[in-house]
Amino acid sequence: MGKKLKNAPVFFTIGQVQHNPLLSLGSYIPQIQERMRKAGYPGFERSAQMRLALQSVSDGTDENGPVPAFQKMDRFVFSDLNSTQGFILQPNAISFQTTVYDRFEGFYEQLEMGLSILNEVVGGLSFVERLGLRYLDAVAPQPEEDLGQYLVPQVLGLPFKMEEAMFSHSFTEAVLMAEGLGQVVARTVIQNGKLAFSPDLDPAPLKLQARFESIVGMHAIIDTDGFSIERRPYEIDEVRSRMDALHELIGQCFNATVTDFARTAWDT
């Protein structure tokens, strides 16, 4: 997101490529696992994830519409030796996630490597349906500071207008629409307690850096989630181009959320 900060607040990053379904993904896992191991990801876990889906039970009458039902989805996780970054493979998606993010170029290089391994082992992906890139940044002021020095007024919420009142949390959200590309959902959550992940994210088996693990007290999480939804033939160069564009938009949203004071504090 522009100039690299010496002590950047990003504590978790995930990139995802959703592709055509691979119903026989399990049969390819031994080959993929061997390639991942040689690429620096020897850790392996297999689990099942339950997801909610709508299933039709129509018998020809209007009264019987879709009903919710849980479906089991296999999930294969490949992680590095230190449990700081790794891949998640599902029948319709590959994700790369890390808790030691440095620069986008290095991050995307790993995602592209995993995507290339998958593409080669399965004999070629047919299409890409959704691209996603998401950053979580932790804003934890020093004891003599407050969040108002780090965040712009637009995301501070009622607690900073009603200082005598007690709030459990504050939440703001804005959705940036980028014609021809997709959207960026920019959220800021302010809360008092231990740093935690959004309920829809499961970072396991990754470990947080110590400086983020120790955050307790009043803090904010800047959750910036960019995605592009459009079915297109699988072309690795186009995936990179669209990911670059999402990264640029996410950077703009992040920079519009934090102050010059924050940028200086994170660069010392």
C-alpha cells in the first residue's frame, strides 16, 4: 500500500482465487502436497467445513421454495515451518494467507506459485470466478495516545462524541464501487479488549506476531476487503492485473482511514 512502513500495522492478509469446481480435488492432493512441501510448506491438515446452502424441494407448487441446508466441504491446509503463512485449498478456491506480510509483490508471488501448482497438477483450470484480497490492520495507541490521533474523524463513531457513555464497540463501513473491476468494503471496528479476528475468518493454524498477540485494551481494526466477481477464462496474467488493481484500491481506502500522525508512528 504505497511506501513500506517500518512497523506496519497489518497483522493478517489473505488473497483468494475462486475457480471452476474441482469435485475430484482430493485425488490430486498427494501430488499437490509434495509440490507444496518442496516449495516450503511442509505442514498439512485436512478438515471439513460446513457451509449453508439453499436447496430446492419444489414439487411444482409455489408454496415449496428453497430451504436452507448444511453442506460439507473439504478443506486442505498447507503451512510453512513457523506457522506464519500457508495455503488453503477447497474444491472451488485457493487462498494464501500470512501473518508476516511484508510487501504485496512478495505476497502475490507466493499466491501465484500456489495457483500455478494447482493449475499444473489438475491439468489446467478452466475459469476464474472471483478474486479477493483482504487486509486486517491493528491500531493500538501507546498509553499516552488515543485513537483520535491515528484515525480520521469519519471512522471514530459515537464513542468519541459521547466520551462519558459506555460502548461495547463501534463499527463503520463504506463500500467503494470500481466500475469494471469490483468493490472494496472498508470497515473500522473499535473495541476494548484483546485483538481478535473477524468471525468469518479462520486463520488456523497461523500464529500472530508477538507484538499483535499482546494487544489488549482500546484498539481499532481496519478491515479492508477487495473483491472482483466475474467469470473469465483462466489467464494468470489477467489474474495478476486485477489483483494489482484491487491492491491499489485497498491502499487508497487504508490511506484515507489513517492520519499523518499514524503513518509517522508506524514508520519509526
